[in-house]
Amino acid sequence: MRLELLKGSIEKDLKLFINMFSPIEAESPTIVVDNCTGAPFFECHIKAKSLLDNSTLDVPLDPESQGEYRANRDVVEDNAAFLQMKKDACNKRAFSNIIAEFTLSYDKKHPLKIIGGQHRYLAIKEAHEKGIDEWHGIKIYFGLNKTQRLDVQLISNTNIAVSGDLLDRMYETVKGPELRTWCQMVGLLDKKQDFADKKERGGSITVRGARSFVLSFFEGKKFDSNNYDKINPNPMLAKTGGLDESWEEFKTANPEFWKDKDLIEAGKEFAELNRAQYEAIANKTGSLEFAEKALSYSVLTSWAYIAGLLVNNKVRLKRHYSLSKRSNTDPLNTAALARGRHKTDPENYRGLGARTDVKDRGRLCELFFLQTEKGEGITSALVDAAIKKYHAKLAMLEAEEAESKL
């Protein structure tokens, strides 16, 4: 619908909007009507300063009778995608798909009411405070009645959640195929198979899982296994849903990490452990939780950390890798892991491998390292000893640190 065909208040509002905001499309504005509700809108591009000076995020859902309820969702300040968005805005990125209503019926100081894209809006605002004034795409609604307004606000604040794992896969794909190639090479992915877009039972390994394995392996490789009693193990759990600076720094320092022979061997051995665990459990009990225990982030990172730690201790490394070759029906002895607990654990603690916190990853490191003393597999007694040894080690290291400050 062309501007010259519009009549009444919408034509008046559109002209007023153009005069106030000077959009790129001012010479030939086009109103489009949403066939679902009849709501008219105009898509255009305006400068950041003009947008920010005349708009507000403080928008009620129903200004006539429910002015206390806001249209916008809470801003998630620490969301990885939002942090990346702010960086992009400071690098002069032009954003689009900001949704707003142009109305002077309330809050005349801010004729533009932002009801969708508030994270982009705030990123633009932060960049503008640093002197950046770019053109941004915005969808402007005019002359909305109550039903139309509520509909627009609803669809503007409803989205299909993009999983962090999918974002990781997208970022990794853009960076290059090395991580995927390594996973396919060692058997963590089939040939031509891609990473999972969401961590779930029965799915393939995620980008986060693969990154965590690599980071943990090389973290463990930094230390001498002969001094393990003095080491507080710290398997690395990669971030998800955005840029992981630790991963990027690692790749910069190790551009050909995926060719590392020790890492390749560790990857193949872990893939074999994962296969053996799955086949031993899934076909008999049907419990995917126990069958896929090797892929839990706490087990995966701790196993990789100890593999890296033992690279120069071939005897113990062989025992570490022997877990997948044991003849028992459950290589990781998931029943023993599930029963493992410390006196400080809460009532709802479900055993080793059920959580991903530093404590559980550290406990599992002690278990895997302790297992390599004899290489006779995981037992309930070994699990209990490993948990107690981990907490005793932490206490000792804390005491030594305190003493060093005297």
C-alpha cells in the first residue's frame, strides 16, 4: 500500500514519523498490512541517535488498562549472544528487525515504543555512547488497536530458542573444519557426520564436548604425573552459546592441535571407551544415562585430563586406556559411580558423573588416576578412596598455601 493511497490518521502518523526520523526510505515509503490482524507497518532504516533520542524500552502491554505490565522481557546481561552483540555494535555493525510502535497517545516524549529487539537496542545504545552512529533496520507499526497491539507485542517477544550447542556448531563451522575433522578421525563422529545441535540422549558429541576434551587433554599435559599429589586437577569445561575466549586462545597457540599424535591416540581410546560403555549397557538395561556416561562432561573432561597428564608415563597411560578393554559388563561401573558420595554432599547428590562442577571433575580425576596404579578397573572401594583423597588433597594444598603466607 503506497503512501499516496493512505488516508486518515495512519497517513498523518507516517508523515510525522518521516519528518522526525528521516529514514533512508523517506522518498518512497511503503506501508505493508499484516493479513492476520490488519496491523499496518513500515520497514525502514534510521540513525542510531535518532532512534535513541525518541524511543523507550519501558513499554506497557496494555497502556489503556494494564499500564503496569511491561511488553519487553528482562534483559539477560550475561548472555553470551548479548555480549557478542555489544562487541559487534562497537565494531559498527548495522542491526535489523527491531520492532516498535509509533504513537503519541501516551509518553509523548518517546513516540517510538520498542517492543522487540531490546538486546539489539541496548547494544546500539552502548555503541552510541562511544560515538558510533550507524543506520539500523526497524519495523514501525502505526494506528494499532488494542487487539493488534497485544498481538504485535506477543509475537515480538516469542521466539524459537536457539540452543547454545547449535550456536557453538555455527561458530565452529565458520572458524574451520579442524575440530570436526579430528572428531571424525578418532571416531567420536562418523564420517561426514556433524556435531549435535543440542546435547541429548542418543545424540552425537557436541562442539562443547569436543572442545572440552581437547582443552582438558592439553591442560593435563602441562603437568608432571610424578607430582600429582601436589596438583589440584582442573579439567576444562568449554563455554557454550557464544565466543569462548579460552578456546580461541588455545587455537591461536596451537593451530594444528588436531594433528597432535598424543591427542589423536587419546581421542581414539576415548571413542572406544564410549562405544564399549554404550554397547555394554544400552542393549541390556536400556538406560541411556548409564550407557552414555562417558559423554557426560564431568567424565569426558576428567578422563581427557588424566590422559594428557600421563602422556609421558606409558605404563599408567596404558592402564588408563585399558578401561575400555575390560571384560566386565560396565567399563565405568556406573552403579559404583552413582553410589559415590562425600559427607559434605547434599541429599540430592546423585553420584560421580551426574554434575559438571569443578568438585565432581576433580573427584573423577582422582578416580581415573588412582585406577592407573593397578589398572584393575573401577570399584566401589576405589570410588570411595578417590573422593576422600580429593578432599584430603584440597585441604593439604589450602594448608600449604596458608602457611606460605606466614
